[in-house]
Amino acid sequence: MVKAQVYNNEWIQDFSKSYYKFKVGKDGLFRISKALLDSAGLGSIPAEQFQLWRNGVQVPIYTSVVSGTFPSGAYIEFWGQMNDGIPDKQLYRNPNYQVDDKWSLSTDTSTYFLTTSSNISTNLRIINDNNDVASTTLTKDPYFIYTAARHFKDKINSGKAVNVGENLYSASYDKCEGWSSADIVTSASANGITYGSNTSTINNLFVYTGAGAPAASFKIGLSGNANYLRRYTASINGDSVVGSQFIEYTSVVDSAPVNLNTLISNSATISVKNIAFVECPTDLPCQIDRIVIHKYELTYPRQFNFGGSSNFEFSLPANSNGNYIEISNFVYGSIAPILYDLSNNKRYIADLTSSPLLRFVLPPSDINRRLVLVSEDASNLNAVNKLQSIFFKDYSKPDQVGDYLIISHPYLFNGSNGNPVEDYRAYRSSVAGGSFDAKIYLSDELIDQFAFGIKKNPLGIRNFIRFARKTFPVTPKHIFIIGSGIYYTQQRSLENSTDVTVKSNLDRLNLVPTFGWPASDILLTAEPGSSIPEIPIGRISVVFPQEVTVYLNKVKEYEQAQANLSPSSDRKWMKNVIHIVGASDDNLGSLLSQSMEGFRKIIIDTLYGANVSTFSKSSADAVQQLNSQDLTNLINNGTSLITYFGHSSASTLEFNLDNPENYSNQGKYPLFIGLGCNAGNFFSYNPTRFITKETLSEKYVLFPNRGTIGFISSTHFGIVQYLDIWNSRAYKRISNTSYGKSDARFCFSS
């Protein structure tokens, strides 16, 4: 089972054989034809040797011939499923925070892997069983228990927030995060309180109300999206069935019995109301509360009326006597439909002697049955059209083990003078680059192996890093991501775009996925449930191979200068530090200046012995233009560190430094620390990135022969007190405990 796998690759049984990858984007009956097997070079494989896998679990298959090679027209058939949110449970800070696992946060498309094994006893098969209606003595089952559900997919709810004037979110997959309804808003005003509600209807229930019918039940999962005490009520067809009180950013899952008479109309109009304790004081802004619904489920006894469907999933409890069922209102064309018992791996052809009723006799079962009735009409069959042959790499082998892990994408390999990612690896393996055992790993291959092939799922990166840290004979010292990434929320919203250009841009901008929203690469190195990075990690957000070359050249210059043993007069610039305060408000400016003075006292002491020059914004303009020749001269002559504390965005500072092309600091590149809001955010979907670099970090780090060597900043909002604490600790590491070392772990966790 998925939950038993530590790294998600334990299901891979043999690294020496091919696996054939294909995608499934909806639930339905799928076939892999003999012709497709032939085209993939699998036409001579005996039918009994095939295996099929999804999300680390083997999928039972039906083969139109039991054994031997497939004749013309033969096929493999299976019940295919779109991707769901079950693997996402591993992403959450606490797995219990996931309220609904119906929809994936990564993609609707499942990845299946077809392979072969000569150990046929391990290959799961669905086999034909006898449907002996004529001789049965069983009494017809009058009903079955069915769950009609609505799993909301209006938006990805951002989850728990702390309001600091703006809502501040954690990059961890947190409480209340996941697919949901739109906000149900209750607001206060001078005219009173307006209570928000959400109403929708489930039709065609075909409720069984005859003798012995059990009661129905209702289950609902909701989350709060504001810091208020509230209660909710849920009603079905006007009858209140459930409701409870909950507070702030918490989730609740409630259930209650439902009287069958409430459902006698065979439809259920479900209304959920937000009754929040909000007010509109005279001296404060009026209050607004928001809640969302993740799912609700109505479980009830149903007639064997399948509502005109061509595929229908249902279940029956374990039964030591077996079951006799008669199904009506199922559309199947001219070919007898098939009932799949996916729990016992059996397959039954419908008895049509009482058509249009479909009759089945099922043998005793000591386990609950998961069943699906499928039409075998050509219009209902889904063909697998492509098999992609892949070999999984055995990352435990010596040639795959390294202590400097570079995670990248083949889009960046074709530079004008070869593969610049390989050039970077070679440099890191050289004496000048640190004599690391550097290795390159491809993001899509890691996702195939460590995240079940679920497109752009960050589990692939995180689980590989965990695997490397726990199993490599030498613990990795550094992880370097070469390639851009975007928020998972934008990946999810744009992946189904019908615009070919949007989809192409999405693939090119999300080369190596990051973790969570807001984005945080350091959480890729944390253990599940933790926000503490275990290995230093960094990223250059490149989209073109030549940008890798630009950065590599700067790194070589920078590290050569660090290693240079020339007289100290040539290296005095390495002691230069610039502090910049950017705030138009006098009170904030004073507070930030006090913090900067504290930083100055740390960095001038002990080993670093910095010469600190401080610049402060004095204008009330939104952005103060750089007009100090002193600052320009300092940067041109060389400085090792620039720290900015003030208002910022991804593309601007309130103290506006010149563009990097206006400096002349080749070989003397500072590290830039931006203590502000969003200055480190280069994770937004932005196709103009192919034309120009708009974010501060990309602009300064990737400019050739100028700019900075690195950029450290938050990808989300910054709180002054916490930024002060963080930078004080970072300065102590830089100037003392990690002086001269490359393993200082001073990275932001958004």
C-alpha cells in the first residue's frame, strides 16, 4: 500500500527492466491493444507476464487471452482512475490536516507503469467467473448502500493564516489547505449582519424506502478562513441535519443521521449557512468571516437503478451466502456489460435474459466488495495511445551517489558550447570548485520514481533528498537546483489550459517544482512534519542554458578571488559591507535603523571585522532613487555583503538601487540579503521571463560580469521582529561559527 512506502519507490522491483509509462486523465474502462504492445516491442511477451502499477500499487488487469502471446485483436483491459489526493497526504505538515482526498493538488492525470515479470504468481489478474443466474436460490437484494457526494473544486483554499495587516501564510501544506468551495461570507455592517450560505442539489438519488431500509447519514468537511468564532448549519431539503461551533483557522468534519422521509423526492438540496459572531463597532472596521466547504457525502440505501450511466461504481458488504442483484437503467449498447469485482479480482458477464434488467449472481465473499459495472460498447472504451519506455535509475548504486546534488532539467542542457549544467557539475568536482562528488539528477526522473510520476509533484524532489540523506554512504553536503519553478497553485490552475502557448510556457517555467504556497525550497530538504532544513539548499531560477553559463562564470571568478593568496591590500574589499534602510515612515525607519545598528555590531566584531557603510532613505517618495555616488563607488570597488531592510516587492525596493548593468564590479560580487516582503519571490508564472528579468534576484544574480553572487530573501510577507531575529542569527553564523565555510544554513522558510 502507498502508506507503507517510505520514499514512494519501494514498489520498483527490478531496476534492470523497462517500465512503460502512460497517462490516464479520467475514470473509465481502458484497453492496451495488441497493436500498441507491438509498437512498443512488447508483442512477444506472454500475456501472463504483464504487470500494471499506479501510485505504488499493482493494478489488477484482465487479459483477453489468459496465457501465451497476444493474437491479433487481443488486449489488456483495466479500470483506470484519474489522479486523486491520496498521495498528497504526505505533503501536509500533519496528514490529518487533509480534509478531503478526492482531488489532487498537483494534477488530475494519473501515471501508470506497465512492466513484465516472469514470476507470474505476483501478477494480479482479473479472471472471468460464472454468472449462474438460472440455478440460483438466492433472494434478490432489495437495495445497496450508496454514497452520493460533492467534492468541491472551486478553488484551492490557502489554509491557515496569521493576520499582520496582511494574511501571512506558511509554505507548509497546513490546516484548511486544499480544494474547496468559494468563500461563504458573513459580514457585519451598520445595517446588521448578512449571513452567507452555499446551496446545491444532488439529483437522481433513487432512494429505497421499502421494508428494512436503514437510515441515511450525512457527512461534511469545512474550514474557517478568518479569526472569528462561528457556527454553521447544514440542511437537506429544508431540514436542519447538522451544525457545530468552531473557531478561527480550523477544520471540522461532522456527521449525523438523516431521516429517509427527507429524501423521498429523490433529490437533496443541501444548504450550508455561516452564522458568525461578527459585529460593526463604531471605532473599528466592520468584521467579515469566511468559511469554505471541502466536501459533503450523503450515504443512503439505494435501489439498483443506475440512472442511465455507462459506468457505475458501487460496493456491497461481505456476505457469506453471496448476492443476487438485478440492475435497471444502465446504458450498454449491443454488447453485454461486465461487472468487475475489484476486491476479489473477478469479472462477470451480465445475464440479459430479463433485459433491460441486468442480472448477476455473486459468490460468497468474506471481504467487502468494490464493484464497477461497465459497458463494453466501443463508445465507452478508452484506448491507451502511447507507451513511453523508461528505465528507473538505481540511486543506491555508486555511480549515482554524490555529496553535491544538482537537480535540474534537460531543457537547460543544450548550450552554445555544450551542456552548462554538466560544466557546473564538473567545476564543483574540481579542486577549485571544492572537490565535491557532484552528481546531476533530473527533476522529472525523480518525480517518476519518488512521486509515482505525478506531474510536478514536489514529493519527487523531497523524497529523493530524504532517500539520499538516509541511504547514501556519505551525507550530501549541498543541494543546488538549476532551473526555474512556480507555485503549485498556478501549475494546477494552468495545466488544463486549452491554450497551447500557456501549456508550453508552463512546462518551460516549472522545470524543477518547489514546495508549497508561498514557495519554499528549504522545505524540500525537511522531514515530513518539520520545517527544519536538513541540508543547505539553493536555486538559480534560470530558463535558458546561457544563464547557467553566466552564473558559472561568476561563481568561478568569485571563488577564485576567495582563494587568492595575494597581499591583503588586494582583498580589503571583502571586508566591505553595505547596509540600506528603506522606509518612508519615520517610526518604521527608526525601528529598522536600530536593527541595522545591531547587525553592524555583530559583523564588525570577531572574525569578519567588517567595514560597514549605512545608507538610509530620507524621502517620502514611494521609491527613492539612488543618488549617492558613495554607494556606487563602494559597489564598484567591491563589497562582500549588501543587506537591505525595508519595504520591497519581487521587483522593487523602496531604496532603488541602480540596474546591475550600471555598476562595474566584475569579480567582486556581493551576497545580497533582502529583509522585506516578497523580494525573493521568483516563483510566479510570468511568460515575460523569456524576454526580460523582472525580479530583483534574477536581475542581479544572472547579470553577466556584474551584480551579485547570491540573493537571500523571503518569498512572502516579512515581519520586522522575525526578520530582525533571523538576520541577527545569520550574521552570527557569517561572522563567527560559519566564517570561511560553505555550509551556513541561513535560508528563509516562508
